[in-house]
Amino acid sequence: MSKGTIKRLIKDRGFGFIGGAENQNLFFHRSAFQGVDFDSLKEGQEVEFEIGKGRDGRTEATKVMLAQSQG
């Protein structure tokens, strides 16, 4: 899985963008999030995700979840 940070959330439209390790801003749809309520997300949170193709064929983040805290 790749790691990144939520850079922008557009909650009223149900999507956002994740900044990845390669300075990529990947689109994600609210349905890609697993194990967390989309409305509780905040910009700056660290996430883990897979990279896949969306319905329109563009690259996007899939299977997104909050990063496990290391402690």
C-alpha cells in the first residue's frame, strides 16, 4: 500500500485529493474509504491506499484507510 496525506476535501461533493510520496495529487471518492466515516475526515490526516483506475479510466486512490499510528 502507498502512503500519503489528505490534501483537500470537498465534503459536500463527496471526494478529495491525497498527496502521495511522488508529489502526486490523487483523486479519491468517498466510497473508496474503508473503516471510517467520510464526514469525520480532516485535511492533513495520513492515509494508506492502493492506486487503481476509476470509472472514467483515470488513476485514483482506492481502498483508502487511515494510516495506523506507530507507537
